[in-house]
Amino acid sequence: MSIALPSPSFRSAPPLVSLTKAFPTPFKNVIATARTCYSARGIVRDEDIQTGFEPLAQSIYEAGHHTTYQHAHFQFALANVSRQFIWSFLHAHPFYNSEQVSQRYVPVKPGTYFIPALSGEALAVYEAAIARQFDAYRTLSERLQLVVAAEYRKLFSKHDPQHPKVRRKIEKRAMEVARYVLPVATFAYLYHTVSGITLLRYWRLCEQYDAPEETRAVVGAMVAALLAHDPLYQTVLEDPLPLEATLEFDFAGWGTSDGQRQVFRQEFDASLGGRISRLVDWKPQNETLLAAAVREVLGLPAAALSDDDAVALVLDPARNRLLGEKLNLTTHAKLTRALAHPHYTFRKKLSHTADSQDQRHRLTPGSRPLLVGHLDAEPDYETPALIHLDEQLERFYRETMARTWEAIGRLKALGVAASDAAYLLPNAVSIRFTESSDLLNLHHKHRMRLCYLAQEEIWRASVEEARQIREVNPRIGRWLLPPCGQRAAAGVRPICPEGERFCGVRVWKLDLMDYRRTF
């Protein structure tokens, strides 16, 4: 039941990993499900599996027949893990479910951050920088409340700003913006659930950037908990690929010049044309493809259902009442599965904290960066809209970012590894990537993120995306709506599903081109 990984040498509190829920006999279930495929006697159950199953388990594994390993799931409770690790590893793929503490709505406590294996001057520089970042977070959390209160009164002029519920809303909004100065080293805690095959993949690739040592430690603890629960997994457990064997290894140090990084950023940002998210590719026949797929499902010729009517049949909530449902049912209904055929690709730039939420839309996948390969001496970050509303706060914000990058530069001069120095990057650091999606999943994402309560950057990106889709595919784009727009068109009441969290704007009465938001 032992696993071989070096003991973590970082200085912060070790990750807390516990297996909270699991199948009782998960590995026997692998064999039971495999044998059921060829059983003339019906279902084979876990308790029917006795001894001598190892060759079959290994044969299935070696041949790549891994669906039998997907049935068993494992729920872990994780704490003392950094936002950097979560973004770069746990949430960088589609095969998981997480419920993570929110920095938008939960105050961040001081002293809760990852500390790499540093010593001497490097350690002093690192801890001083993080102390400044946490001080800046507290300062912004307090001073932003006046700015937020002013914007809140524009939307809710009849609300008493001193009412406890109103005060709490204002505090949360200020805190949501203030978190941009916090380091990606900041700890989080979460539930994280994966299948057996995903956990095996974690183990095989646990030595990779952007947080190699932390990733090894957390995944190692997860696998140790798995083997303690069911030692039979040792039958197929492979050793991790060494960091040096990963594709990214040769590009992950300080080797790439700052000049090359700066040219890359300039080229990328110029390609956005002033947008957060730019539509760079789409199928030329998206709308006719969708219409034809709808007719195929129904068995109708073109003369019986026009392209306009076919597209509206699946996207107009007045005709497709499933779009007004609380549950997202589009993947499970025959007609709406036709939405899987149109595709769109966007080039995007978001802050680390916004992208950490954006990547939770796992079926709109993106090729996110090797962040240590982007790190240089030039401050590179995003600024929330509310910061721009106060000149003094904006100056304070810029100064905080400048000092953070100065500390990163000092660590570089002291020979600190890029992956360790990257923990100082603020939540505001810019993430540049490309994201693609079929319409089925993009439609759901826009339904959630066109809501005025969505995180500011993701909302702005979603508005830009929906507008650009409307330009190239107007019959599709007209139906990319927030939840209130979908529900209003479907005749569902209440129109806003958020209750007392209502944003204060009757968005369902606005055209997409008129969407505006500062709060």
C-alpha cells in the first residue's frame, strides 16, 4: 500500500486531505462491471468477485478499456491547498466536481497561504510581499465600500444603506474586488470528487507545472487515502511521469527571455482588438448545419421546416419550454442535442481569479497557459471596473501591483525557481488563452454568465461573445440570453430566479446591445 514520493519540503502547513465518501469495494466493482459485459447469467455483483482477478484487471487497464474504472467515485475534502494549484491542476480538465470556498463572498484570513521551500533573504522577500498583499486586501475591502455604496444607491434608491442585509451586500461586493490583490498562493478548502480513472490520471501526471511540488504532495495524499481504502488499486498503479518528461519542462524556467514574453503579450493583446474575448473562428455553416440537424431528428424535409423555424424551434424559449426549466436539460433532450454541431472559438484575456471561475465551465474547454512561462519583470494584470471609479484607490492598486512584481523580480535575482516565485502573482494577473465550445454548452454558459450577478470580467467577456455571435450567426445569436431573458420568453415566473439577490436591472427588457454594468 506504499507509494514512493519525496516528502514535501515547503514551509507552509501541509495539505489536509481526507477521503470522505467512496464505493465500499471500488476495485472489485471494476471487475464486476467488466464481467457483466460478457455475462450470460445477468448482472455480476461486487460480492461475486473472489480471487484471481488481477490478470483481468491488468489486461483491461493495459488495453485502455477504462470505462469500468469510471463507475467508482471518490469524494475528498481538501484544505491548505493554494488557488494556484487548484487553477493549474484540479480544475484544468472536465472530469471532476468541486465545491470550493468563495473569495467573492468569504473574507480571506491572514496567514493562510502557501510557502515554498525558501530560506534566508528569499524567504524574507516572499513573506514581506505576501504581508503587503494581505494588507492591501484589507485596505481595499474597507475603502471600496464607499464606492460600492454609491453604485448600489443608483440601482436601489429606496433601500436603506444601513440595513444589515444591504450593508452585507456592499461588504461582499467590496471584498470581491479587493481579492484581486491577493496572491495566488492563498489557501482554499473544498470538496473534490473524481472517478477512479481520473485519480489514476492524477497520479501519473502529478509532477507537472505550474505548482509541481504542491501537486505531488496533494495527489500523493489522495492516492495514499485511496490505497488505504482499497489496496487492490495497487494492481494497476503506475509510477508518476517525472517532471523532466513533461512536454512543458524545457520551457518552464527563466530561460525564455523577457523580451520574447513581452512580444508575445503585445501580439496577443493586439489580436484582441480591444476586446476581452474575440471570436476568431466558427463553422461557416453553423446555422444551416443546426437547422439540418433539427430536421434530421424529426425526419422532416427542408420544405416542411425552414431553416429559420428549425433554429427557433430549439433556441426560442417560447417554443422550447425546456429552456425555462431550472435544470439544464439540453444535453438529455433529442432535439436540443442538435446544438452540439455549431462551434465557436474565442481568444480571451482574463484575470487569474476570473479565469478560475471561467474554467469551471468544463465543457467550454480552453488551452490555458503555462503560467511560469509567462512570468517576467513587467507588471501584467487586470483592473476591476470599480477600482477605476476612484482615482486614489486606482493609484493604490497600481502601487500594490508594482511592489508585487518588484518582489518577484527580487526572487528571480536570488535564483528562486519560477514555479515558486509565481505564487506571489496576484489574483489580478492576466491569463491569455483560447477557448472553444459547441453551441450546446456555450448556450448554457451564456445563460449563466450574461446574468448581471455574474463575475464582472466573465460577464463582460460573455456579452462580447454573444454580440459577436449575433454578428456572424444572427439567427443563433438572438437567443443567447441571461436566465431572466430565457424565463421571460418561456413565460416562467418569477422572471428573475435569484430572489433577494436580484441585480436591480430588468435585464429581460433590454437588448443585448444595451447591456451596461458598473456595479
